[in-house]
Amino acid sequence: MKLHVSDQAVEWFIDEMDLDEGDEVRFFPKYGGTSDFQDGFSVGLEPGKADSVGVETEKKNITFQIDEKDEWFFKEQDLYVGIKDEELTFSNEPIE
């Protein structure tokens, strides 16, 4: 599994979450909603570091992570984070 964050999404995180160089963002399963990964769950996010990093990528000196304990949610699929129709979007396929 890999974590892909588009340049546009990184800018969204910096602007909307007021992130600085060296900050971290963690993605996790959130009960309720819908996603490409699991019915009844959506992708949650919060500033902060994973307890035990399972997947990680860095862009523009911001680190994006998924904790090992949350990898089950993604079913070994890649997580793509991007902007579509001016909104932050999560998918198991590239976002165009």
C-alpha cells in the first residue's frame, strides 16, 4: 500500500489546517459515511503523528501518515488524496 497526496491537496492542507514545515497529518478510518475502501466508513484526518507508522509520504516538508493499526481499512489498496471539484477527495484510484 502507498499513500499519494497531490500538490493541490498539500496546498489545501497548508491553507485549511494552517500547517507549517515539519507538521504531520494522519489518515484513519472514521465510522459512518462512505468510501472506496469499506462500506459504512469514511476517511478521517487530523494533524498529528501516527503511534506506529504503517505508511508514510512527505511532500513540501509535510508528512502524511497512516498508522499500522488502521491499515486494515484500506484493504491493501493505495490511498490517493487530491482535489476534485474544489473539494478534498479520497480514492483508491488516481484523482483527476
